[in-house]
Amino acid sequence: MASREGLSCFLCGRPLGSRVEWHHPVPRSRGGRHTEPVHPICHRTIHATFTNKELERTFASADALRAHPEIQTFLRWIEDKDPDFHVPTRRRR
């Protein structure tokens, strides 16, 4: 297994824990190939908040994601949690 030392989450910027998922900023269904490391809870929050079309057109960058009000609320809540913290994520709107 590759070392995760020094890697941080694409969305929240916190150090990664023992579980890492790989997010396609431009969804694979929309032709995206590049991936970024994310916490599972961050990954689920991204996909619960945005459709693939929204991710492709407007929210393909970390800065664009972080500027969205719902994501800002999530980021404030998650900032002091352990990297392996996880709770069920709400379903897509």
C-alpha cells in the first residue's frame, strides 16, 4: 500500500486517514480521467450536493467547491474532526 503521508484531502485540506477514496473532479461519465484523494465523508458530501453535470460545468475545482455555501457549512463542521471520522451522509437533493 502506498504511503499517504503528506497527502491531504482535495475538498477539506485535512490530512488523509486510513481510508482514502479517489474523486474525479470532472466525473468519468462526463469524460474525466484525473482523480484527487478525498476522505470518504468528503466524497459523499460532494456527490450528495451536486449532480455530475454541475460538477463538470461549475464545480470541477476545489476552489469552486469550497465557495459553495453548503460546502462551506460542511467544511466548518468537519474541520476539527479526526481524519477517519465518518457518519452517514444525507442523500442527494
